[in-house]
Amino acid sequence: MRWENLFVSGVAAWLPPLVAAEDAVSAGLLDPERSKLRGIESVTVASDAEEDAPPRMAVRAAREALGRGNVDPADVSLVLHSSLWFQGIDLWPAASYIAHEAVGRQVPAFGLAQRCNGGMGAIELAAAYLGAGIGGGHAALLTTGDRFAGPRIDRWNSVDVTMYGDGAAALVLSTRDGFARVLSTATGVDNSLEILARGDEPFAPHPVEPSPVVDLGARTVRGAALAAMPDLTHRYIDLLVAAKTQALQDADTAMDDIAHAIIPVSRRGTGHELHDLLGLPDERTSWAYGRTTGHVGAGDQYAGLAHLVENALVSPGDRVLLFGGGAGYTCTAAVVEILRLPAR
């Protein structure tokens, strides 16, 4: 989808302190070979304190993003909050809390649970909402937040291709003005691939107690075997390529025109990584930054963009590809053009 008059007004991340992967190896929490294969140097780890609950971290990021974008909360027509994991209270609308604390009482707020692609999918959903003129305001607040606490989650080992970092991020879209212009978005979908996250687990009437450690890698293996579809990997790759290709085409942009790509913090260690699929050298992606934070759930792209502009790693006129994917399976790509570096 090609967008007209759609901007990123503000972006911010709130990330807790880093814990080095080598410290996890020394503590016996992480196998040294796995650490070497994944290439992640450290991950962000929040405390167990109530102040570091994911929605509270998201509120901090949201207020910062709104302030950086000079957006009046009264002009926000929509709040979307994306998360992967427990938000601190069962059967509770975290998005409404974030909206109330960061914006106000009356703005519609909805939670998205499309796994790691939630933040990217939110950009496309909010763009359509703003384009339809619903609510009358010119802005949408998009947030992410997760704390991957044990014992249910093992941040170092629960998923095959990465390690989880805690934290929150926020991005403000506007139809009025911003430091970057959103040129296009595109989403590829194959819902049959949800089995890779479900595996062969039965549907239970309530959470299992005592709760076992989530092993998404094992689920993927069992799900692939159960599906008996030898082309699952190719279908997944086709989604990534389709989203990238459509977003570039709608933005009238060639891959050679992309100054930087912000990608999920993920590494297979096979010698053929996501940057190869995109057709970019590793140094033109967000990997060097992401390997210091770990995979912060749905917030990799917002945090990566905040890092780029805060450190003046892009210049006016540069085009940036935001790229995400999540179990389900959905993949969303967006092309943005930097108009100016935002004041801090």
C-alpha cells in the first residue's frame, strides 16, 4: 500500500540494563556453543518490580515518543499495544491502561497479539485507521512491551533463533507532520504456518500447572512434522520476499536505494541470514545494535529506528526499510524516508 501524508512524528524505546551473554554462560544458563552460534552479545533484563511491568515500561516509551514528536495527546485517535507475553495481570486490557496513562480516557485502545510482527502490523492498521479519518485526530500511538521472566520463559533458550530482551518501545504516526515519511507498507500472510508455533500441543481448558518452560523450538519441529509439508521453509521465505518486494514497489524504491534496514533480532548461524534474503550487507542492517539488546518482542523495529535517529546514523533523504515477521505467519515491511533528524 502506498501512503500519502503519513509520517512518523516520534519514536522512543525504554530498555532496562544489559546482561552479557558471557555472564549467562558462566552461570550455566546458556550453552557456549549456542551463544557463539546466535551471536548475541547481551540482552536487556528488567527487574521483577511492579515498576518494570511491561505496560508501565510502555507508558514511559509512549510519553517519550509523544514528547519527541511534539504531539498533543488530544490529537491521538488510536492506541495499539503489541505484546508477546504476560502483561502483569490476567484477563486485563493492558492497552487501555497505556492509553489512559499516556493519552487520556476517551481514545480507543486495542491490544495486538500477532507475536513478533505486532509492532509492524500496527503501523499498517493504524495508517488505515487514520486515513479513514476515524476519531478526528491526526495521530496514532503504537506501543510494545514485554518482560520475559522465568520460570515459564527461559530468555536464553526458549526460542531457537534468538534470545529475549525485556523492554518497551513506542512510535507515533501522524497525517500532519513528522521527521520521517511513511512511503509504503505491505503484509504477507500464510495462516497455515501457525502450526509451527502450536506444535502438537492440545488445547487446554486453563493454563497448565505447574507451568513447564515454553520451548518454541521444539514446538516448531513437532509442528513441521505434524503438518507433513516439506515446503514450509520455502513458504515462509516466500512471505518475507513478497512483503519486501511489494513495499519497495509501492514506494518506487529499489533495494539499492535503501540506506538501512531494521530487522528482527534473529540469527540462525547457518551462513545465510535475513540480510542475505533482503540483499543488503550486514552493516546496513540493525544487527550490530540488536545483538546488544536481544529480541525485544514486537519492538525491535521501533527500538531500532529510535537508535538510528538518536545516534544520527541516517541523514535526510535516506530511505529505511522496516521489516518484521511473526508466528501465524505474517510479515510486514515498510519503507520510510528520513526528512530530518528529530530534536532530542
